[in-house]
Amino acid sequence: KMSSEPVNVNDFKELARLKLPKMYYDFYAGGAEDEHTLRENIQAFCRIMIRPRVLVDVSQIDMSTTILGHRISAPILVAPTAGHKLAFHEGELATARAAAAAKTIMILSYSSTCSIEEVASSCNAVRFFQLYIFKRRDISALLVQRAERFGYKAIVLTADTPRLGRREADIKNKMIAPPMKNLEGLMSIDVNSDQGSKLETYANETLDASLSWEDIMWLRSTTSLPILIKGILTHEDATKAVEGGVDGIIVSNHGARQLDFAPATISVLEEVVHAVKGKIPVLLDGGVRRGTDVFKALALGAQAVLIGRPVLFGLAAKGEGGVRTVLEMLKNELEISMALSGCPCIKDITRSHVRTQHDKLP
Ligand code: FNR
């Protein structure tokens, strides 16, 4: 039992576990199969050391940065995650308000429990919209149009989910499919089997496993919004993304929920950054739990990071205030990391401020 107030993001995980029904906690916390990648997302950060510089004037720390031209208070965004009403009755509306308070960007999941329109009208955060391509292309196109009309500033296409990964906790728990508010009246899928994860049944019925690079052109033709591809883990695909004219890349293994034994994201970030050669922004998510993790990702070339589970745990533990606190904690930790390593501004964080296992000792 936790008797004191949380002092870091990991404390929120325990609070959320105490608060949530087991089925929902497992859905949020779990990963694919043996959860090797889930552990590795965290552990790979631990193998990177920071090379602090001293006697730099750090009396003023400026964490602000811009993503696709949008100014944010710190390079920490809210990742798209499904079903926030399972955590807290106000769902994504609470998350969006917390993102607005933190002056950061929220990426709304297509599988949100509040609609594109509801979230747009309840907050003034900069919002991006995360999309899957469905077998029913017309529905994906319609979602993009709704997002564009309601002021979302970019489309985040998740590319790592032609099918849903094997999340064994969800299979055992017979996880429900959370109500997908954006699809109301558009699609109805029968998930009334009592076998396994209903979420998996739902996803596999709706998602288009034939999706390929050519379809990016199609998506491009449906919208004038910038398009980011989420789920890239290799230099080969990073190069294809640049050639395909997308506007940004999110290095992600979907929080280790898709392919087990996919690499930890922080371990492949540099490979992607080198392939992209500064042509488009590279972001990263997966296992970011500390300000030092944010610092390491920036040092290895990310423009910003996204956080998934910490937001859900904050929401489950304390609603909107919990998400605010989670974002504040990470910002405060990043601030002190920058101060203690001699980096007053985001642009001062360079490759020479970290040492990976592959680096020779200088
Ligand atoms: C996700 N993620 C995700 N990604 C996406 O593109 N669309 C989605 O609907 C979801 N849904 C979702 C639900 C839950 C419960 C989790 C934990 C994750 C993946 C998410 O955007 C992000 O890639 C990871 O969560 C990042 O890893 P951390 O921060 O959770 O370790």
C-alpha cells in the first residue's frame, strides 16, 4: 500500500493498479507475448549514461521547443492511447485539458471514448489525430476530414498495426472493446464471442492488413494536414518515409504491445535519425518515465518524446489533475537534468551529452 503522495511517474503506476479493475489495469500496463520488449523499452534507457558539463550558467532553463511550428512548453507530448473512459469518467476530455494546461500537444487516438468533436470543443490544446487505415477506406477518410474540420493540426498514421499484437493478459481477461466514439454509426462489428480479447477481434475485423507504402499517397490525397508515421524502427523504413514525403516520424514499438522482440525504441533512435538527415522531425515514444529519459532521447536526435502509460496511470489515479501532475513531474525532472548537465536550452542538448554502450570512451 502506498501511504504518501506520488513523487515520480512510477508511483502513479502503483496508484493506478490499486484503483483500476484488473482487466483495465492489465490492458494499460501489458505488452505483447513474453513482454521482452516491454522490459527492454525501460532497460535500454538505463544503459545510456549522461556526460554532464559543469560551470555553465544554468540560472535560467528554457525547455520550450516547437513541433511542426507549434510552440510547446517542453518536448513531452501525450501519445495516442485508447479508451480513456476506462480510467476516468471524463475520459479524453480530462486528458486534453491537462495537455492544454501543460502547454503541450495531445495526440488523440482514433479509438477514443470521447469523439473528435467533443475533445476539440472542450480544450484549446494543440491536437493531432491518430489514424489507422480501415478496410473501409471511406471511414478512414471521413475521420481525417472530421479531424481537419475540427482544428486538429496533423495526422499521425500508426503503421505498426496491420493486426493487433498478442497481448496475453487481454486474452486471458477477455478484454472488452472500449466504446469507440468516433466510429458511432459508421461501423458495427460483432464481438459477442466469449473467446479471448474482444479488442483483438474488433481490431482484426476492421484494420486493413494490406496497407503498404503506396497507400501513403492515398492518405496524402485526402488531406492537406501534415502526416506523421508512427511505428518506424529501422533506417530502411525511415528512408522510405522521407522519400514518401511524410512530414515526420515517430520511432515507436507501440509501447511493446505489437511485436515482442522488436527493439527498444531508444536503441534504434540514432539509426533512424542518421537516415533522416534532418529532413523531417523524428520523435520517439516507449518507456519514457524520467526527465533523464527525455534528455537522452533529445541527445540522440529526437525532437520530442511522447508518453503513453504514465498519462493513463495519472488519469486513473487522479483524473485530470493526475495527468497534469504527471506532465509537471516529467517537466521538472527534465529541467533539473538540463541544469545538472549544463544545458540551459533544448538546443544545447547534444550527442556529446550522452554515452551509449556502443560509444568508445573519449
Ligand atoms: C497505446 N498505443 C496506441 N497507439 C496508437 O497509435 N493508437 C492507439 O489507439 C493506441 N492505444 C494504446 C493503448 C494503450 C493502453 C497503450 C499503453 C498504448 C501506443 C502509444 O501511442 C505509445 O506508442 C506507447 O504507449 C508509448 O509507450 P509508453 O509510454 O506507454 O511506454
